Amino acid sequence: MRGTQLACLLALASVTAQGAAPRLDALLPPGGRTGSTNTVTALGKFDSWPANLWCNHQGISFSPLETKGKFTVSLDPSVPPGPYLVRMHSKDGASDVRFFVAGNLPEAIEKEDNGSMKDAQIIVELPTVINGTLGRRGDTDFFRISMKKGQSISAQLDAYRMRSLVDPFIRVHDPRGHEVALGSDSHTIDPFVFYEAQETGDHWLQVLAIEHKASTRVGFAGSSSSVYRLTISTNGVTSPGIGFESDTDENRTGNEPQMVKTPSRLAGLLSRPGEIDRYRFAASKDDQLTLRVESDRHGFPMDPVMTIHRPDGKLLREVDDTKPYRDPEYHLKATEGEYAVEISDRFMRGGSDLRYLLVIEKTKPTVSITCEKEIISLEAGKTTDLKLKVIREHGHNATMSISIMGLPKGITLKEGKVAPKDKETTLQLIASAETESFSGPVQILLHEEGSKPEITHKASRSFITDDSRGDYLLNETEFFWMIVKASPPPPKQEKEATDAAKSD
């Protein structure tokens, strides 16, 4: 009995010797220019070194350096600009995912200590992207830019959208040090500011933040993982909005409604305060149509409201936000006749930046599948269950079979299907006793049976929570991480320990 206890203690000591799974809070810098090679610092906690960083784009590769927490990152010139997922993993486990951004502008690193105007970091080359961090409570960063009268700059800061737990602001100060512009919330709580210089001389951009979630604490917020990317340009951009593709443009005479075809993607603008744009479209009985106004999701400051009237002129519905965006969407089962659509801003604003896209299209059956876990752990010789939640809309009723891409050798998925009325399903993963250790990405695929060509859906896990204040650079991941622990070899000392216990 005592020998068994001793063997158990030895096994427990072996397990407890393993460190905690790495925690990756952010990377600094949190991005880089395509075609470049740089050094980045992993912010977080990790007991084992070297560790590895995985990225969901093969053109972005990270190599650990001798110094703990340091990596070399290489970005292939072919990598499209945009945000990508990264995850730290080691023999101790794997972290949650974080973001790394590939850019196509010159990049700079914020240099401390730049917490005052006199110590401001000088920025000469524009446009540029500054990678920085509000590294401690009370931190603020100043950047000095020489401007001529009439010259304009725009500055956009991504911090919240990179999942930094701050609510940031940008202040612009003129040559006398007076605040002349303030960038606060844009389409998220991240700021954007546009300013045209009223005099020639040095100007300052100041980056600061308060806490997110909001608290009663007074003072600037910051922490070692409060990273940001500040994009400064002189190209006349007056909002953080990005363009969208349309097949027609707003073209009305006075207040007369504009007739639009179905389907349609119409680009519009609320140019004047109080403006209401009116459209009409024809529908047949039992048409299934989706009506959507896109603006917030493209980065424009508009908070659109869509009002729909029946063919007899009666109000059908007023639609506002559809999370995580402030963009309205409505699914219509039509009767015969002409419907009217009115588009306005919730606060009746107008201006050159209040752009929108009116989408009218046939409603398609949709399904979303979400997974309860981001990290899937198994042990050799055992099984584990994995729950998926299934949300079907607009008549989706296909039976779906399930597979897992990237499943390692020795792991099998018990055959399972999702029936048309299932709102959730449980997958069973079986690890053979001989399976080897594994740590890597997998994707959960659901295949619609009988579809030609085959229709495949990927399970995902959302980063959006009740505390989110708009979308992030990426709102979800389709890459899950699987960790398989192999069976430990038989303890060599077990027989000796048992014999020693018997002789006591």
C-alpha cells in the first residue's frame, strides 16, 4: 500500500513540475510592415522557454530568440495587409489568441520617455504607423509633428480593437500648446481625429486612455499590455471609414423616393443634418428579402436607422442596431407591391462622412456553429466531449456531417451528424493509448449532406462579449488548438519503491 502511495507521489511530482500554460496578453510591436523582419516582445506570463508563436498566415513566421519573451518576426511581401491571429504554445500548454497586424505603410516604435511636450517623440515621415503602449497607469504619449498653415492630418488609433483593455483618446495641441482637436469614439471606443492647421509650427499629438470597462477611478489608464497602433497621414482622410463596393449610387430628385432594383447594393450619403433618404423597391408575393444598411461596420461615424413601410403605406418596422454593429438589418417576407425604405442617422447628423450602403438581396438559409472551447485537451487512452451550438435561420434545414481538419494521428472523431432540428450536438474525441503528444491548430468542419457542390461550414468561437463596445479587428476565430498528452512511460523506480515499502 505504501509503495503505491509512493509511486503516486512520484507521478504527482512529475505533473506539478510542469509549468502553467503560457498567457499571451499582446505583442509589442503589435504589427509590422509586409516584407520586413523585426524583433517583437511577447507580453504576458510563460514559465517555459523557448516557446513558440503560431500565426494563421504562413507568410508570417515567428522565431524565438535566446532572451526570454523575444521573437524575430518575418513578414513575407505577399502577405495581404490586415489583422492576423497569433497564439503562444510550449510544452506547458497554449495561450488564448491575440492579434498581429500586417501593414503597408512605414512603421515606427514609440520611444519612452515621451510623456510630455518637451520630451515628445519627433515624427518626420508621413504617413506612418506608430506602434506603442500605454505601459503603466497614468501614462500618456506625445508625438511632435511640424505642420504648415492649411496642412491637414488625420490620426486613427487602434487599441480597444486589438483587445487592449483601455478606452483611448487623441488630443491635438497647436504651437502654443493649446488643445485644438480631440479624437474620441469613432465606430468603436477607439478614436479618430482630423485637423487642419491654423498656423505654421510644431504641433503635438497626445495619446491617453481611461479604463475599459468604465470605472470610478480618476486618472489615465495603462498597463504593460495596453498596446496600440497609431496611423498618422496627410492624405485628407476625414473619417476612419473604408470604401465599399456598390452597383449603383444614390440619385434622387428632391425628396422624391428613388426606385431601386432587387437585388441591389446602393451607395448613399446623408450630406445634410436632418436628411432622410427615401427609396422604393418592388416585391412579389412570398419573396424572401434581406434589407440591410451598412455603415458602422465599414468604419463610418453614422448610426443608421432604417424605416420600412408596407405597400399600403403603413409602417412595417423601424430597425436600429444589429450587434456587434450599429447597422440595421431586417428579413422581409413580402406581399405584392412596392415597399418604401427610409434611411436616417439616429442623431439626425449630416456630412461628408455619413456614408452608407443599402443592400437588398434574396434571403439565403444560414447556419452558424459555435464551439464551447478554444483549447481542446485530451489524454492518451481517454475520451473527451466537445459541445457545439447550432443556430439556423431562414429555413436552413440541412443534415450536416462533421469532420476535424488537422486531427493528429491516434485521435479519432466518433461519427456524428447534426439533424435538421438539432440546436446543439456533442462531439466525442477518442485518443488511443499509443497516441503521441501533440499541440497544434485544428478546424471543425460541418458538411451539408447532399449539397452539390458541397457546402461546408466552419465552427467558430467569438471574441465578442457583453462588455464589448463594438467590433474588434477580428471578431472570431475558426482555429481551435488541440493539446494531446501522451501516456507517461512506466516508472522505472516503481518496483524498487514497492520493495522498499515492504521492507519497512
